Amino acid sequence: MRWDDEDVITVRPYKGGFRKEKEMRLWVAENLELLEDGLHIHGDWEAMPEFPLHLEGEKQRSGCIDILAVDRKGDFVVIECKNARAGTIVLGQVLGYMALVCEHYAAGGRVRGMLVVQSAAPALLSAIRFVPQVPIMVFECRERGPMKRLL
């Protein structure tokens, strides 16, 4: 699948892009409508900029989801941000978080994933074709960089 003009959304975060991944994550969280209409943060974003996964019976947390959102249908959306070129490892990361949310939070509901990355390695784009539940958004950190939906 290829993106076309309908998939390109022009955004202007600020000149020079993001210095840190945290800045990117906060910007994406404040602009979820650019990813999908009706998408909103799950829980209290002001109190917790990341969503830590604490599972019963485990002494250590199972990780931190960059952004845990809910779509207009009430389904969970796990969003992973990478302020760098993303390879196939990030796909495993988001799939693991999706599985944990599905098993422990979604109560049988649907869970989707999104990757918002500075750029995507060709191997990641190839791998993602086999996992249609994880749409990839590529964010290019330029003054007038477009957010492009590649798959």
C-alpha cells in the first residue's frame, strides 16, 4: 500500500524538530487528532505522561506505553513514538504492549497500535505489512515536515 495526497497532513511543531523523544511524545499527545479523528488520551494525562504497565503478581512494571489512547468506538490504541529512524524492534515493542493491554485492560475489546516515528527503515515497512492492526505514521522533524501515513 502506498500513501497519497489524502494521507499527508502538514504540521509545524517548531523549527528544528524535537530535541528529545519526550518532546515528540508530548506534542503527539496534544495533537492526536492529526493521527485520527476522535482519538483521546486514556486516563489522566496531566498526572502521568507515560502509561506504566503494572500487572498483578509482578514486582516490576512491564514497561511504559508512550501514549495509551481510546478511539471514538471505545477501543484502546497503543501509540509508540520514536524520535529517530525506527527498525523492526519497535514493531515487537508495540505488539507486546498491545497484547498486555488486550489481556489486562481491554476486557475482550479491540486494541490497535500506531507507530509515530521520525523515519521508518525499509525492513520495518516490510514487516508491518504482515500486521494490519498497526498503522504506521512517519513524522519527519523539519520545520514544514509532513506527517505521512505510509501503511
